[in-house]
Amino acid sequence: MSRVTMYGKPGCHLCDEAREVIRAVCAEAGVDWTEVDITQDDQLFTQYGEQIPVTFVDGKQHDFWRVDPARLRKALMR
């Protein structure tokens, strides 16, 4: 199971930015991450459609819209 999950959708520029931050920070920390496309699930689209990207760390919501690299690093050190 991945420690970090990002909910997003194709064509979302904030998702593109968040993906790069998450990819870099997780690589530094040696942590797996996964991305979920909310357009493939009506419930997720309804729940997160206005907040994407939404980032979870260890199953708890961590951020939405933007991912702060320092804050993500700190969360992964716990």
C-alpha cells in the first residue's frame, strides 16, 4: 500500500504541478505513491471534483489544490 495517494484528473494543471512535487519528495524519502483518476469513479468525482488535486498521507487527507514540498516531507518523516 502506498503512503501517499493523489486524487486528480487528466488535463488539470494543478494536478500536474502536484504530481511533480509528490514524485520528487517521495523519491527522496523512498516512499511509494499512487494516483487515482477521479473521472473513473462518479463518487470520487462528486466528492473531490472541486478540490483536486487532493493528497492523502497514510490514509488521512493532507492537502488539496497545492502540495507544499516541505510539509509533505515533514508528514512522511512521522
